[in-house]
Amino acid sequence: MSGELDTADAEEELTVIRQGRDFEREYRLTADDAGELLVQLGEQLRSDGELTVTDEEEGWELPFAFGEPVELEVDFEGTGETELEIEVEIPGVADDDGPTIS
């Protein structure tokens, strides 16, 4: 499945997407593949404070240390061509330490 979440080591070298770079990909998946991706994402969110999104076909990996709270938005358009949109915004963890006050 393209766009799959994967924590396994890739056989080939992947381009690692890091801070300081904007990155966006859009996928059209079957409902089954989208469900599997969401399950894998949920398992990573539950396990610890870091998740990794990988697309081995395109050759990229995006490791992401996340914080709380995670924002979830549900948007249902029930008129005309109906559509359900679920958006998850996962905040990053600041890697700077605050100043010392004495």
C-alpha cells in the first residue's frame, strides 16, 4: 500500500524529511487501505511520543516527535454530494529548553 506507515528499516536509503522543510503528499486509497493506515497511526500515537510515516515507493520517511493535545475535527456535509472529513492535527514537541531564571 502506498503511503503506508512503517517503522521497519527500509532496504534502500530513504530521504528523511526533517524540520525546516515543508512537505505534503496526497493519496487516494481504498477504504480498507485508509483504515489500515489509520490503525497503524493510532498504534504509534498510543505507544510513545514519536511516529514515523514512510513511503518506500517514493523513497521518503518522516519521523515526528509529537506532543499533546492532539486536535481532531469532524466535518460532515450532508447536503448535495455528502462528504465526511476527519482532520487530525498533531503538534510537534519543542526541542528548545527555556531560559534559567535565578
